[in-house]
Amino acid sequence: ETGVTQTPRHLVMGMTNKKSLKCEQHLGHNAMYWYKQSAKKPLELMFVYNFKEQTENNSVPSRFSPECPNSSHLFLHLHTLQPEDSALYLCASSQDDPYSFRGNTIYFGEGSWLTVV
Amino acid sequence: GQNIDQPTEMTATEGAIVQINCTYQTSGFNGLFWYQQHAGEAPTFLSYNVLDGLEEKGRFSSFLSRSKGYSYLLLKELQMKDSASYLCAVASGGSYIPTFGRGTSLIVHP
């Protein structure tokens, strides 16, 4: 139990489907993140939310749409994905403002395995 | 951006010591992280270095040399459960958000 819970753990979707990944953190943290982990590639930062405001979008295609209704919840809405989007999607959170606090430790959830067929 | 380099795979024997190296190139260095990730699980935080030197935490130690753009993670008294991927990550520029390397897969055998 990492304090960051992701659902579903596994998702198979067709290219025309719409689905959402959900993340909830029980740590009282103020920043939340989406990362993508593909085989043979480094963890890639996708989005950052700091006190519910999106502060980073690392050139992520619009078929990925994040939503952060409050500091404890983060969603990733998926629409018309491609097979190359199949990967492990990791949600994470950190206590402090990631632009102000040195040693800002990020805590990860166990991820959602996404397969696009 | 950053360029982070670490070996793809290492093997070691139970009870031994292993050193996993990481080199990086970046501007505006804000610290270096090490994470451990077992297969199918979340990455978990191991260490954070922002000043030069060695930080020891139980069987794990992490070293940083900012002038050389170099860090290593030292694992002592290896156990089978230490078989995992070890991720080196660097924060730089205007944030303390880590950018990750590809990770080193460590295999510990009896």
C-alpha cells in the first residue's frame, strides 16, 4: 500500500473507445502527476497538477485529457488512442510545491496497465 | 533537457556488494534521486542527493559528485529481494520534479 491508489489496474480498450483512469491519494499531498512507462524507455512525465492547477503538459497528444477536481483525485481521460499508447500509466503525488521545495519526494501508485487494440 | 545514462542490466551474487552508476548532463541541477521498482509494482523512493558526498541508509548508500555529473547507488549484503530495476532521476531547471533514466535491472542470484 503506497498511499496512492490507481484504478483500474488493467484496461484493454479499442481505438474508438473512451475510458478513464482514476487515481486517488490518501497522503494529504498537494501535487499530483501522470507518468507513462513503456518497455525499454524511461519513465516519461506527462502532466503535473499543483494545488489542482495544471502546471505542466509535456507535449502530450490531446487524446489524453487530464482532470484534477481536487488535490486528492486525478483522472486521465482516454479517447481514440493508438496501439503505441499501450503502456503502464503511473500516477504519483508529492507533499510540497514541486517548483519551490528541494527534495520533493514523489510517491507512485502501482499503475494502470493499458492495452490498446 | 537532461541526458541520464545508467547500465541496462547488472548481475550479482547474494551477500555481495554491487555499485550501480549513473551519469547525467544537465543545467541548473536541483538534485538526484534513486528509486527501486520491482516488476509489476510502483517505483519506491530510495534516496535524494543534492550535495556532494555519500549518504548512507542501512544497506543502501548513494553518492553524488556534481562536478563530474556522477552518482552511484551502493547495495551491500545483497538479498534475493533486491532483484529489481533501479531508476536514477535528476531534477533541474525551475523545478524539483525528477526526470528519469532508463533504469538498471539488477539480478541477484544465489
